[in-house]
Amino acid sequence: MRWRRGGKAAHERARDAREEVRGGPEAILAAPAVPHRWGERGEQWKEWLRRSPAGVDLLVWWTDAGGDIRGLVGDAMYRERLAELLSRASPRDCAALGLGCTRRIDRSCREPWTCALDPVPGPADGARRRRCGPVPGACDAFTDCWTEFGLTVRFTADDRHRAVHLRDRARSDRVSVWVDGIPVAEDAWLDESGVWVDDRLYVVEAAGPEDHPEQDFVFGRLGHVILSVVVHDVERATTQVLVPTAAESWTDPVVRREGDTWRLYPHRAAVDAGRPDRVLPVEPPSGPACARAVVRPPR
């Protein structure tokens, strides 16, 4: 006698299934439904997606079973459209995709019955509170750990603004960033994520100047010891690329708001010591030159 592990063979299971269907209408109604391509997650977020056309468009594009859409439009257009859809997305739209969130970046939302609810009003003092689920309205940041796009989406506390990071395998995995749909520092080598400061500035580290006297090259996302800083102001829709001078060593730059100024510190120890390298006004001089400025201090 031969012993089998795992129960019936595949052809026997198929035969039994056919016999059940032959049992009449009752058997057909009892047969398991064929799952849709987005499966259980689509069911869990169905009530929210009925209210979010943008979320449905994003879900269809992201789940592109078999690569049909991507094969039709090509990699570049697929990625460009993905960035556009993400730039209109809400936190619940991102959660419905199955992206990792603030609670766990390596797995999808495990409590959609809570996170799909409408968000509650923020604190009376107006202070920013990082949303980490399960929480009504979903988390405020999402990460894709599994695909080549390596996308990251970060929202402001009121969900009015979002920053989208996407890798591009056609450009040596270079990362592109959009804030509210606006491309940011397209010529810079940018980090895979950034931070919101005061829900107005989005701050991203970038590879620093190669001719800096302290520059060295190491393993890691940016590969540079000395870094530059990209600052996008959502109220003015302007971007500044701040580049360290030879006398500035920005190894772990930090941007903070203090009163009517933004302050750039070279590293955490300088924050604790209250020693910024740059102090910039909250309302910089207006004009066309500010729209895409590379900022160095006077020599």
C-alpha cells in the first residue's frame, strides 16, 4: 500500500467538486465563490471604496493582475500614473492597497473595521500627533516593502498634504518625490523617505556635494557621509535645495521650526546644543527665483 500525505490528490478533489456541482442548484449556490483579484482585502475595505472613486482607481492600477496595464502603457507611464494617483490618495486609500503602515511597515492593515472609520478631530491644542493604528482614518504613513517601486507615502496631520516617494529601476533605483503632485528636486539623489515639519515643510535628505572636503562614500541608501537637504514649502509650493559649504558638516541634518524661523542643524547633537548652521525666515523673499532654488550661504 502507498501512503499519501496532504489528503486527496488534485484530480480526486477536482472530481469531487464536479460531483457537488452536479447535485443541482443548491450545490451550485453552496460552491465557494471565485475570489476577485484583490481578494479579502477588497471585501474588508468595500464600504470605504464605495465612497472613494480615487481609491478605486488607485486599487485597480496597483493590483494590475498579470501586468496587463503595465504591458500596454510601458513602465515609465505606469510609474508616472501611479505617482499621480497616489498624489490624490487618502490614508484609507493607501491602507486598502495592502501597504505597510506606521504600525507595521511589513504587512497590511490587520484591523480595517477600525481604520476604515472616519477620523476623529485632532487635539484642541493643534499639536501634531502621529497616527499609529489601529485608529479611525488609518495611519499617517505607508510603505511598500515588497515591490520594485518601494513607495512611501506620508501625510500631514490633517491629511491635506501628502508626499510620495517612488524608486525607478530604469534610473539605477533613483528615488523621485512628489509633494501634492509637484515633482521635487528632480536632479537630486533623494532618500526613500522624509519628514513633515510643522505640517508645512516636507524635508528630504539628498546626496551631498562630492567635492566637500569631508565627503566620503559608504554603503547605504544615499552612499554619502555629507548630505544636502531638500525643503519643500506646501504653502508657497516652492522647493529649496540646501547644500553645505566646506565649513558645514551635515552628517544627520535636522530641520526645526522656532518662532518665525526654520533652523537647520547638522546633526542631533547640534539640536541638543542649540547650534544651527542655518537660520531661515518662515516667509522667505518671494519671486520667481525662489521656485526652485539651490541655496548656499554667502561666502
